[in-house]
Amino acid sequence: MSPDTMITHFVGASALILVAAHAAGWLARKLKQPYIVGQLTAGIALGPSLLGSLAPDTYDKLFPDGIGPALTGFAQFALVVFLFAVGYELDLKVLGARARTAVTVALAAFVVPMAVGSGCALLFQAQLRDLGMPRDLSPAMVVFAGVALSITAVPVLTAIVRENGLARTVPGVVAVSAAGLLDVIGWTVLAGTLMDGDSGEHALGWPWRALLAVGFTALMLVCARPLLLRLLWGPRTRMEPSLRLALLIGFALGSAWVTHSLGLHVIFGALLAGVVVPREEGGTLDPELVRPLHDVSSLLLPFFFVVSGQSVALNTMDATGWVALLVVTVLAITTKIGSGTVAARLGGLDRDDARTVGVLLSARGLTELIALNAGLQAGLLSKPLYTVLVFMALATTLLTQPLLLLVRRLAERPHTVHADPVPAADLG
């Protein structure tokens, strides 16, 4: 394929991706589902499983092999910008007076699904072989199976909390706070898993790469924040917002390049870069930075969904795959809701508030997809198992809103107590 032909195909495919994904997102929002669910569904529909099966000639013309690297590059860029924004917005100070409850809920909602997922990977190795996994699972594969069940999608959860008017209620604050802690725990465990999972592809062994990763993280946390504050926000060097945004995205891309070179993934460098970027006085977010980051990531994330959808192989799903999907989805929902609810009750929440926390933590969405994509690239998942887990992520996200409405109806019974707004003292 000549460069001109490749550019023509890429421009045409980009037009289709953007229009289809955002139209599907708009439709999902009309159906009271997260915008991202529609985009993910569109990404899968444009992949080989649906479009490629129904109209293979059209699929080959729209997405020839030659444009694959360009689509992947756009997808990785969108991912870096999105996770840079997530890291910048991550603020554990929101815990306030509910810190103990949030920590208890986060630990329970991570440990229980993690144990169940890893345990099932060990118990059902024969069934996993039918899904393309090796006969003897590596420790990294077993741990990754647990991570896949333990993830909660903070962006999707936050959107659901806001849309349901729970932002200033006890269960809303506890769920968002616990999800933030879950993010920190989950990404840390995932980093170690990925580093161990592909050690054969790097000249340095994983202990050396882990040491370098720790050193890079410490350097970023200690040096990057004051340096950025002086260069970009200093009284003599304060830059206009557009230039500051460009330099910070470049900073995030550089950090992502370092972590990828260490055998992790671009996601960790992007998150780390966001965490170390200084905030405004009083700890508030800079709106001139947050707004364009959201705009850019929202515009380009459909490329990530389409690239992820290219690896979803519905035609490989046999009876074992569909049974696995049912089992994994049930386990994903019950372990999250059960552990989150019990932990919230032990933390002092009433029954209905605790149920709300458990249901909210069951949402996975984009965060799950990012982790699965990283696991697939690291060789920790086969394509059939990846397909199962992608549909599990979609199912758990779709079911969050209906389950939340069910909990609300139960709470409206005369013998139950409504969720009270969080007192000002609890909000810190």
C-alpha cells in the first residue's frame, strides 16, 4: 500500500470511527447508560467479529492492514491523554471523615474478587485451556485473572454517581473514595504483574526493571512537581494555557515512553505524570487544563475502542466461551457487590447505603478495558479469554444502572431509611 493510499484509508476510517462511536455514545446516554458503553459497543461492532463477519469485503476496504499502526498510534495517544487527566484528578483527600470506611471498602472490594479470580484460574485450568490459555499458567497469569475481577472504573462510577444525584450522599462519597483507593492498589498490582509477565522480551530481568521503575517513580514524585511548578506556574515563567497544555501532554508522553521501555505499559507513565502535576492554590484543579484534556481524550478515545475491538473474536466463542462469560460475569458482580456491601455495613453505613456502595463498585467500563488490553499485549491473555473478559466488562457496566434503580426501589419501602446528605464535616 502506497503512502497516499494509506492516508486515504486512514482518513476515511477515522471519519467512520468518530461518527459511529460518538453517535453510539449519544444513544447510550439516551438509554440512561454511560456514554462510554456506547463507544465500546461501537468499537466492537466495527471489528472483525461483527462488521468483518457480516460484510468482510467492506471491512477489508475500511480497515486494511496497512492502517493498523496509525490507528494504534492514535489509540495510544488518546490513552495517555485520558490517563494523564485521571491521574491529575485523583485526589484521596476526598476521604475526609469517612477515610476508615472507604479504606475498609476498598480493601475488601479488591481482596475478595482478587482471591476469587486467582483461585478460579487455578481450579479451572482445563477449561481455560479450551479458551486458548497454556496448560501451565504462569504466576503472572494467575494474578492477572484476579486483577481482572477486582477492577472498578472510576470515570464511569463518577459519572453514574453524578447522574443519579449521589455526589453529596454518604454512599456516593464512600464509593468514589474507595474507587480512588482501588485504582491505586489495582494499578500497582497490575504493574508488577505486567513486569513479570513479559520479562523474556527485555535484556534486563524483572528485578532490575522493577528497581528502575521504583527509582523513576521516586524521581517523578520528588523532583517533577516542584520543577513543573517553577517552570509552568512560576510568576516569571507562567505560560498561556494552550502552551502549558502542550508541554504537559509532552511530559505525559515522555513519562509513558519511560515506563513502556521498562516493560510496563504507557498507562503507568501517563497516570504517574498526572499525579505529579501541581494543582492550583488550595488543591483545586486547573479548569484551563482539565477541560481541554477531557475534550481531547473524549474525541480520540474511540480509536482505542476500535483497536481493542479488533482483538475481540466472537467467532472463536464456543459453548465453553459462553459458559465462561456467564460464570465470570456472575462472579464479577457478586464478589464486588457482596464484598463492598459487607465492608460498608461494617463501616457503619445502613443497609441501603451499603448496597448502593456495592453496586457502584461493580462498574468496570474503560478501566477494565485498558487493563485487559495491556494484559493481551503482555501475553497474559488469549484472544478467546480476552473476548470473554471484554464482554464481562460491558455486561457489568450495563447492569450497574438497573441494579442501582433496584436498590433505590428497595430503599423506598417504608421500613428503610433514605440516604442522607453527607454532613459538611464529613466532606472535609
